[in-house]
Amino acid sequence: MSEYVQFGLAMALMIAILLGSYWFVLSPSRGEKQQAKESDRQAN
């Protein structure tokens, strides 16, 4: 493979890892907020 192809693959992999970690961090916090809203609605 040429150097440009290797560089492109490395950049794509790095972006995928960054986006995956970003999604992994934000997804559970959104779920907890939704659960808190539902529990507040049930309490009222």
C-alpha cells in the first residue's frame, strides 16, 4: 500500500475511535437523564 493510503486509514481509524468514545461517554448520561425524568413523572 502507498503511504497516502496508510495515512488515510490511520486517520479514519483515529476518527472512528474518537467518535466511538464520544458516543460511549454521552450515551449513558442521556439514558440516566431520561430515567430521572420518567421517575419524576411517576412520582407526581
